[in-house]
Amino acid sequence: MGIRRANILDELDMVLTDAAFADRDAILRDYASMLDEQHLERFGYALSRVAETSSQLTALDITAWRNGWRFYADFGNIVGVLITAILISLGGPFWYDLLQLSVTTLRSTRSRLGGDKAVAGGATVFGGLQTVEEDNQD
């Protein structure tokens, strides 16, 4: 079954041709006008919802593109948008590597400041977590 208006009307025409209706053209015209009315009704509803939402956002002083294209007249904004685009394009691997680097740096800094404490039995306490080092004696 078709979704587009033309497909629906073609399918109706095919059904009416097979059934040999005498007033086939009148039925097609009426059905086409009903489809148009429904489309306009739904379109009008959508426009009213957009207007309502826009007025609600305006009441909260939230407007889309408040400055319009003037936003890009400021060089700092252009640089910010470009940096954001570059960072987004780098994706997950970049952020994973950055996180790993920061954690490694944090651990090395903490160990230099004496944050790690050795405990009996080869265990190490790091930030309140205790890890046990096992001896591999084969």
C-alpha cells in the first residue's frame, strides 16, 4: 500500500478499474480532495504547535539564533565552532587517549608525592584501594 498521495490514488484507481465502477472519476476526485483536506489539517496543526512552542520559548527568553548570522562576525566564535567541529570529528579514540593520559599523569604525580604506601605482603594502597601483587613462581 502506498504512502504518498499519488501512490494511494493510483492504487484506488486500479481497484476501481477492476471493479468497473461507472462513477470512477468522481470517486477519485472526492478521495483526492479528502486527502488534501487531511494534509492541510495536519499541516495546520503542526504549524500551530510550532508557533505555540516558539512563544513558550520566547517567554523564557530562549530564542534560536538570537544573533542570526551575526554570531559568526566575531572571530572568537568562529574559532570556537571550528575547534568544536575538529574535536567532534576526532571522536571516541581521542577522548579515550586523553582520559588515559590524564589518569596516567595523575597516578605518576600521586606516586611522586608519596600517595602510594607499601603494606606487608607485597600489597600497595593507592587512593584507598588495596592491590595485591602476586609472585609468579613456576
